[in-house]
Amino acid sequence: MRISEIGEFGLIARIDKGCVNDPSTVVRGIGDDAAVLTVSPGRKLLVCSDMLVEDVHFMRGVAPWTCVGYKAVAVNLSDIAAMGAEPTSCVVSIALPPSATVDSVDGIYAGMKYLLAKYGVNLVGGDIVESSIFAIDVTMLGEASEEEIKYRDGARPGDVLMVTGDLGASAAGLQLLKSGLDCRAWTADSIPSIEEPIEPEDHRTAVIRAHFLPVPRMRESRALAELGTGSVTAMIDVSDGLASEIGHLCDQSGTGAWIAADAVPISEPTRAVAREAGLDPLNWALFGGEDYELLFTVSRGYVGEVVEAFAAAGLSGVAAIGEVTEPSLGRWVVMPGGRRMELTPGGYAHFREGSR
């Protein structure tokens, strides 16, 4: 069935089902000129927006529609997590080609609703327009107390650099998709089933899933936000690669930094794909991007507290990888054996020549 058969308002009525996960915060959702939401007293409102565009962020016919919708929400949730906040509601605008099918739109919204329901976030409106390509723009709203909000500009010399999870898996998945390897078994069968378990030995499925279905670190963000003032001094999510994000923290904090190459967490599935491709997985971790882990700095005396907080919350995967320094010392990766490599951004940047 094509969208032209049900029209714009028929499509909106179809989308409207299952959008509100926390009705206590919604006075009016989809169906009026604007959503009306309640805001908690003593809390700050946070707003972020991210867009996914066909042939820039996903490839039609390669990325399953459920995964496209999931990822559109995930990248915005990750931005809210990077601020130490809790997501509450979002609006979604979507551009669709005239040839788009109802099934494709159903898939996109199924992926979005799956993740929104997981975190109790309401979808309360947006827009639908005709376009020559698919594009999805999500604006996410979140809340936090002033004490919980984490900015990029608070890192200080002597602070420890830490990161959640592991890095490079998304880039490893993209490498497989671009390598010419027949990935239909993973993209067409395994990946759209979002809750399907991954066999430990199936390293290819693991990294392709990491690329298509990144996990926003909401629980980790909450654990860090609850540590109290003075512990986490700066935070950012790893969307453009570890090297770029360290650069952003240093630029805005006015500092330098070093990291130890052998401390950067890289999963065994990522290493296995790198071995098969004859590539160094550290390059994916530093420059690949789209891992959506949290990179943060903590006062030196709080490293143990961070590890304990993660353990108490049932979370795993947090690592100290380096230190914030004086700006005059620059930014470096210290390789095994002590050799230093200058840490320069190398991830994707829109409009930068040679970035594609």
C-alpha cells in the first residue's frame, strides 16, 4: 500500500498509535497546532535536534527501516544522556518520496516507538512533507536539575578521562557493509528483530548491530548525574569519534589531554573484524564515530566512586583512558612502548572536503 492511498492525515492517524508512554506529562499531544506539556518545578528544560538523511546517514535497501527509525531516536537520546538529563518527549518531522510505501513508514516509526517506549519518552508531534529522498528530523526534550547538568567546558588539568562501553564497533559494522561482503543474512534477517539475542561467536552480527542499533547510555548518564557536584566535570557523547570528542572537550575547556592506546576499550567482535580486514581497530575507535558512548572527565579522587556507582547500578564497561593536561602540552595518544602520536580529529564532518 502506498502513502498516496491513505493520504497525509490517514498516515498521521496511523502514526499516532502508541506515541504516548508517560501520559502524566502530556496535556495535548499529536493532533493540534502544538503539543502542550507539563514541566517539573525546579528542573531545567533541555532541547536537542538531530537529522538523518538518506545517502548521508543511511542507505536505502541496506539499512532496515526499523533500524533507521531506532537510530534517529537513539542519537538524540544520546545527546540528552551526554548532558546528564532525562528525556521526556520528542517531535519527529519526516520527509518522504512519493514512491514511499506505508510499510517503510510503519517500519521507521516501529523502530522509533520501540526505543521511546523503553525509556518512557512521548512522541507528541512533528511534520510530514514530500521530498525526493527520505529524511528524519527528531527534536528531543529533556529535564534535569541544575546540579545534574554536565557541560563540555568543565574539564580541568589533572582530571581523569573516562569512557563507557567500547569503541570502534560501529565503524567495524560499516566496514563490513562497504566491503562488498554479502551482508544480507545480517541486515535482512537478524537486525530488524531488535530484541533478537546475539550469539557470542557471531562477531559480524555484533558489529553490524552496533552500527544500526546503538545503545544510548541513559542508565550510565543517570549513575553519573547522581554522583553529586564536583565529581563529573565535563561530558560529551562519542558521535564523531574519540579523537574528535576529546578535541571538543579540550577546545571548550581550554586544556590539553593524553590517552593511553592500550586503555581504549575495544570489543573482541570489533578486533575480530579488524583481523579479517587486516586493519588496526584503534583507528576505528579513534576516528570511526557513531559509537554513542559517553566520554567524561572526573576529578582524580572520584574514579573509584564512578566504578562503584556503575557496579551498584548493575552497569559494566567504564574505563579510565587518560588525563586532562595543561593546554600547552597538546593532545596525544601514548602507544605501547611510550611512543606518542598527536591526537587530531579524523571522524566524519559535514562539508569538510574528503570527509566522505
